[in-house]
Amino acid sequence: MFEVYILYSKTLDRFYTGYTFKLDQRLEFHLNPTKTKAFTAKAKDWEVYFNLECKTKSQALAIEQHIKKMKSKIYIENLIRYPEMSAKLIEKYREM
């Protein structure tokens, strides 16, 4: 099962969106700055803010891209506030 995830850093007050097959391993990757030079290496306090299980890799990638295209902190916060938004994303990208 693939997952779309959103991490949040209090230090940076920023979100990071991605997708993965193993969320625990991926979070460890983001928290270990010696293993990555990615954006997430700028902070050590990333925590999972949101995650959404997807049936396929292509569905997870499409949903990840959708969230990134929104470029909105409010949109991300609303994913938590309104669970029906997640259901609509799964439905919209179900054929992926």
C-alpha cells in the first residue's frame, strides 16, 4: 500500500508533501540529515501531519502532485479539518 504524506516542521513552520511505500522508513530518511541533502534536512523536528493510503503508486503520485499544485497551507490544514476532502481525492484519482 502506498501513502501520500505531509510532514510539518514547527521550526520552519513549513509543510513537506511526498509519497512512499514505507512511511516509517521515509520519515527516518527525512529526520536524518546525514542521509539527505533534501529540503527536509533543514530541520530535525518533522512529524507526520497527514497521511492517506492509496491503492497504487500512480494514484499516490497523482494525489501528491494535486496537493503540491494547490500550493496552499490552508488546503493542507483543511485536509485534516474536513476528512471528506481525502475521500474526494481518492475518488478523483481512483483510476490511476
